[in-house]
Amino acid sequence: MNICIIDDEESLCTALADFVEKLDKTNSIYTLFDSRKAVNLIKDKNIDLVLTDVRMPHITGIDILNEVKSQNLPAQVVLMSGQSDIVDSINAIEIGALDFLTKPIDIKRIAEIIQSIQKKN
């Protein structure tokens, strides 16, 4: 499975990537600290799952979700935020996000999401 993790907080991005890699060594994991490169990478690498922060410089996680949906890319998108903003959460789900998680991230939930996508594929 191809997974892209996008967060301007490098330490969180790296820690999440390490966890996902330990879950299943066959996962291909791509990390981005600069959201401007996200949509091209999602297309070029045929990403199955995007884990992205909501609030980042340049392009937000909601922008990435909108691009994935408008281009009919097959990637599932999970948004992550340090703020539990109910409006952002509802908007994200309405647009088509698979889930909206608040930080600190529940790694058990990440594992469940990955396993669910793997079963569907």
C-alpha cells in the first residue's frame, strides 16, 4: 500500500511514518513537510492513503482533499488537526475525507484505517 504523510511538523511526520512502517514492511511511505508538493506526489506514486495535517503553510489539508476529489484520484484522505474544530471536521467529512483525527494522534485508529483499506484492496 502506498501511503503519503503530510505535515509541516517534521517530528510528527517522521514518527507517524516510523509507526506505519512497523505495521507492515510492505507499505511504501512518502513523507512531505511542504504541502505544495502533495497533489503531484499523490498522482505520481498512485497513493492509496493520505494522512495530512489540516493547517499548514501554503496549501491546507482541506485544499489537498479538494484536489484529490476534484481530480478523481483513488486516494483516501484522513485529516489531522491539533485543534478539535467541529466545523472543519464536518466540512472534511462532507467533502469526502475518510476520517478527521485530532492530535495527539491515536495510533490504534491509524492502524485500523490502514487495515480497513488493505482489506478493501
